[in-house]
Amino acid sequence: MKKPSTRPVNVLVFFLLILYTFTGCAGWAENAEGQAAKSYAHPCSFYNERDFFESLSRAGAKPSQMLIRGGVIPHHLVAGYMIADFFSMLSGQEVDRVILIGPNHHLKGPRVISSRHGWRTAFGILETETELVERLAGSGIAGFDEEAIAGEHSIAAIVPYIKYYLPDSAIVPLILHPDLTGGETENLADLLLQHTGDRDVFVASVDFSHYLKGRDAAKRDEVTLDAIKGKDYSRLLMMGDEYLDSPSSIVTLLKVMEKSGSGSMEVIHNSNSALLLGRDIEETTSYFTLIYYQNCRGGLS
């Protein structure tokens, strides 16, 4: 039997390929793929509704009369009210983006990791501001590891507070390896400053003294706070977990604050897990809430 000719089919396929290439269909397909990627959002793996609203009920701070440019908050949710207080104070101003910087606890991926995706919260999607993220990646300073950053509680534990208190803001998430050098933190701070303004806020999500009794933790906190106040970058970068869990995050924040003229600091909270839980613990974690501000419009609320 004579086989049917495949020539008409081949001509049709060739014609469709030409049409696909020269009429913009290929671009449409790529755009659709990009939109699909953008629509994905990481889950908030550390969110617990009862604990979240309990932390809000314990928070006592009101919106600040100062222009807050930066701050330090815990990511251990035992200290959730300290996180809530910071964002409550921040809620009195217009914030376009929260640049959230924290430790890479699991030491995965590039030395500085960001994300192209938002986070799915109980209050809606917290979008990632991808323009700044892509600038950081394009410079070679940051890279991507979506799995690593999605599972990092220094970011994921904080995003519900951002969406709750700052519903119209976006996030720029960054997690840093612990051994970032002074030069790397300098480069990161400089690039962030080049592409941010007065409506952007920098937040270091950092826990402090680990694995010590409460009294010893308090002593280490005094040493760490002294180094922070003195902007002693080399000293901070040499500190281990007995002082804080992300020296590079703190140093990056301090450099941004110094370079932007926002060096005025207030200590809002300092505590540890033994005090917060009301019992003696052999291995505590300690916490600070700090704010940095400029253009004072009045006293603390």
C-alpha cells in the first residue's frame, strides 16, 4: 500500500513556526511563563493564628511620630510581641518596601540569597519587589535559592507582621551567610542605598545571645549593644552565637543607617526567653527591638 504523503503536514508545521517566531507569539509564551512564576507565593510555614494574635494583644506600642528608617527585631516567636511593637510603631508612616535582612541558618545556597516570589499570609499575598531583587542579582551580590529562603524562619516568621501592619508594602528579602566579610557587607549596603529612598525601611531580623543562662545572656547583650552603639563593625563580625546569630545582618543594617544619616537609635526592648517564659532555662535566647530614625517629628509614642 502506498504511504500517505507527509509533505502538507511538514509545510504546515514550518508555517506555524514562522508565525510563532515573527508575530510575537514566542514573546507571549515567555511572558505567560513569567506571570505564572510571579503568581507563585511561598507559604508562611511558621504562622500560628492563636500565637500571632496573642503577640498582637501583648504589644503596647503606638505608631511613632518619628521617621523610622530601620530597626532590629527578633525572629524567635517567643518574642512575637517585640516584633509586633516594631511594626506597630512603623505603621504610622508610608512604607513602600521593607528590606528584611536575616541569617541563613541552614547555610544553603549563595552567600546572599533573595527571592522572586511573594509570601502567602492569612492577610493576603505579601509581594516581593522584584525590581530591586533583580538589581541585586544582576550586580552579582545576591543569588536565588527559593527553597532555602522559603524555609528560613528569619524571613518567613516576620512576613505576617509586615502584611498585617503594612498591608500596602512590599518586601525585599535577603538572607546572609554568617561569614560575610566587611567588604561584602559594605558592597551590599552601598547597592541598597543606591536604589532605595525615604519610604523604604531596613530591618535586621536577628536573635541575640544563644545557649547561655539568663544572667550570662544579659551580660553578653551589654557587650553586643556597646558594639552596636559604637559601630564597631570588625568586633561585631567576629562575634559568635553566644552574642548574636547574624553579625553580617547587623553590620549591613548599621552601615546603611550610617550612610543614610539615620544613626539615631532607641532601644525599645531587650529580654530573653527565660524571662518571657517565666522559668529558669539552661539555654536561653535573647532579643532586642531597636529603631533607627531621622527627621524627628516629636518624641516616642
